[in-house]
Amino acid sequence: MKKIVLFLLLIVVISYDCSSQSLTKSQLRGEDSWVLSVGVNAIGSLGTRNPVKDLGDFQFKRPFALAIQHRWSRIFSIEQDFTMNRFTENTIIDGNPVPEDYNYYSTNTYLKYYISDDLFRTATWFDVFVGGGLGVFTIDEFNTSANAVIGGTFWVNQDIGIRLQGVGKFAFNHKDNLFDNNHLQYMIQGVFRF
């Protein structure tokens, strides 16, 4: 009986040690972690399909961006964000001059797929992701969008990083709205894992 108890105790200790080692490795890649991101955004709604054309004409007035993300596996996460910005009078949105100042508010839900391990097998300091999701936004009217996202996070240490992210927002009712239509949004954020 003592031998069986000792044998079971040995198995429990070995199992605990193996699971704690795998947990540490998974934490390095961000598995089962929450991430808070705070930063700025720039909005481009220039009526062009070129995502980098006329970057100087992007809006950068009150450019606040906030996001919370849960990464539940090595390759998948879900994120909810909130952004705000401002279009000032006489700026251009899709070729139309803005008659007055308009506030921009947006909230989006993304499913992100991390492709870092496929590209850089040993790099734990850099995460690359692509994804998609749905969002709502308003400039002068309310609209919904399907979103495509691509970006990367440079980890300064295990818990702090810098994220660069680009989002293409494809409005569902873009033909019915003068200003609330397809646009691009770029973000740079400080990232804090907890």
C-alpha cells in the first residue's frame, strides 16, 4: 500500500512540475493572458484604395485608442476596442468637404490569428497577427462595418510592448452615407499584459 501511495505521489509531483514548465512557456507567448492597450490613432477616409496614399491628410485630432484583449491560445485572441478622433471643418472625406467639425467614435470586436510562430519560430519578442471582425462607428451618422486588421507587437519585456496596427473598415451602408463610409485607421499603442 505504501508503494502505491508513493508511486501516485511521484506521478502527481512529476505532472505538477511538467504543467508548471509548460505554463511558463505559454505565458512567454501570451497564452491565456489579458492585454490592455492604450495609444493613438489616425483615420484616413480619402476615397482611395491605396492604404498609404496621402498619409499627411489623415485625421489626428483627439486620437485616443483603448483596447482589451484576451489571448486564449497560442494563435487566437479576441479584442474589443474603442477609438475616438475628430474631423475638422473643411477637411476632405471621400472627396467631400466637411461643413463643420465632426467627432469620430468607433468600437470594434476582432478575432485575431497570430502567425508569429509560423514566420519566426524562436522570436518571443515580436508577435504578428491578422484578423477580422465587426464594428460600429459614427461621424455624422451611425454605421456598421466589417473590419480587416493586420499588425504586430514588439515586446520590450514579458509584460510591456508597443503595438502597430492597421484596420480597413468596410461600411455596410456606405452608399447611403456621405461621410460614414469605408476608411482606414492606423494605431500605435502601449501594450500591458496582466
